[in-house]
Amino acid sequence: MFNEGMGYYLQSIKSETFIILLHTFTFVEYTFFCLYIYFILPQSILKKILPFLWIGFIVFALIDLIYVNTGIEFDSFAIGIESIIIILLCIYYLFTQIKGTNSLLIYSTFNFWVVITFLIYFAGTFFLYILAQGLRYDISFRKEYFIINISFNILKDVLLCVAMTMKSTDTVNEQKNGFPDLDEDLFISKKIN
């Protein structure tokens, strides 16, 4: 909540530091999401294209920052493109999982909940961020922006908490290989007969 309040304050006083932080956050956020998708995608053509997609977006966002926005405005165009790319990557991941043979229990995996979380978050805030540049001086829009943004951030955090509760498939594989599940050994006392 403090982070959102500080961001709202810095945006309201038209701080250049806030704008630079937004651009930097866009680069970092997109980079981490692309890395995550790269590691969870099965071998496919998209996995080979993803590094080039990442480089293309970073170059586009830098051009937008330096020549179009000149670092003084909210980067709603770059965030819009980032949102579209992330939504499409999420849909592609879900499509490959449903198309696969193990689609029956897809909802019980960590990766499913993380991808669903970001799909919902970026779909819910897409138009909000697109409109933010043009309407950021409108007081009623600021109030609605704050409510919608906080709501989707809370939903994102709750869904990520759900994802954290999912048992990793790696742990199941380790148990098959004979390695103990350390979480169960630490927190559940087992009686030896």
C-alpha cells in the first residue's frame, strides 16, 4: 500500500524520478516475465523466437523513451505493447498446456497459477494504463485509476499466494528418485513403527 501511495504522490507532483522509475520498471518487468515464460515453455518455435521478441521490445521501449516520450511522460504506449505481448504469451502457454496430454490437472500446477495471475492482471489493467497518459490530470480518473490498480494488485497478490501453495512437480520427481521431501520431514513428525 505504501508503494502505491508513494507512486500516486510522485505522479501527482509530476516528478521526473517517478517517470524514469516507471520506464525502468517496464523494462525489468518484461525481462523477468520473458525469462519465466522461456523456462516453462516446452520446446517450440516460440521458445526460439522469445529472445528476439525480448530484444525487439526493449529496443522499441528505449526508442519510445528517448525519442517519443523524451522521458517526461507516462509510458502508456510501451506498457500497452508490453501488456499485449504478455497476454499473448500467457494464452500461448495455456494453449500448449491444454493441447498436451497432461491437461487434466493443469490447474494444480504452480506455473498455471502464475500464468493465470499475469493474464488476469495485464488484461485487467490494460486499458487503465493506456488511458493513464491522456487522463492523468483528471481528478475523477485518478481516483478510479487508484481503485482499479489497487484492486488488480491485490488480486494478483492473492493469486500468487495460491500459486505458492501448489506443490512443485519437481518435488514429486525427487520423491520418485528417492530424495526426501524436506518440507514434510521438517513440519510433519512421522512415527516409525
